[in-house]
Amino acid sequence: STTSPDAVLYYTLDGSAPSTSSALYAGPITLTNTATLRAVAYNSNLTASAELGAVTLTVIQPPVLTASFAPRTLTAGQNLILGAGATGLGPMSYQWQRRGVSGQGSGVSNEWSVISGATNALFHRFNVSTDDSGDYSVVVTNYAGSVTSAVATVTVNPRPETVAVVTWGSSGNVYL
């Protein structure tokens, strides 16, 4: 190889062969999509002195959420299932979080808390109670960054009390 301090570099981003009518390299190139880079260096008399073979440059962008959440109203004892749809280059990780009513009787909290073990695209909470009421969201992360979903507000109402009415015998006595 030789060096030419006065060489100029022309390049293409579509994989085609570069020439003196291609883009002239003048500094860092910003890419927003995956591209196939090819480049050629020309010395001062415009003789091609070196050509770079095709190199595919992959742009990794943060995940994009593809699903939105609607408010949910459940009755205690039902099951809650929330799902996050996301696109982007993986691997992607998921972390569900919650803010809302505390099960310790301390009322409503505005702080988000990570839900331990809730690291999948689907979040399941079986046999919910009123303590599970609150706001839920998920943070989806890949190598390029992260995105936080919109909030899913979940309201869990108490299970209605059931009362059995039984009459016994001919006297018509009622027992509860």
C-alpha cells in the first residue's frame, strides 16, 4: 500500500461502484438506515489509488413500541395480562414497572417501582386483588437505547359479597 497525502475519497452508500461523480468524503457520515458503503481514493492526478470493498453498515435504533394499552377494570380474583409489542434489532429486554396503590396501606404512590421478575413481553398477574390497582408500563431496551410505554391504568374492584338465603322447615325460618 502507498500513502497519498493529497488523495481525495469518494464514496457511495448504495453498494454501487464509486467514481469522481460520487459523494466526496469531507468528514463523518451520519446514517439513519442500514447502508452498503463503498469508497475509492484518488491521488492528485485523479488516478484511482485504492478502493474499499463493500462494507455493510447496520444502524441500530432504539426499539419502537407497536402496541398501546387501554385502561383495564377487573374484579378481584380475575387474571391480568398486559402485552408489549416492540420492533427493532435485538436482543431486546423488557422490564415492567408499576405505580399506584400500595398493599401496605400507605395509599397512592407517585413513584414507579420495578416489578421483580417481570422481564418478558407479556406481564401476568393471576388472581388479582385490589392491591394490584395502579398504573403499569414497560421499558423496552436494546443496544441503541430504550423506550417506555404509555401507561395502562388498572382498576381492581372488590369481589361482590355473596349471601346464601336458606329456608328450613315448615316454619319458614330464614338463615343466612
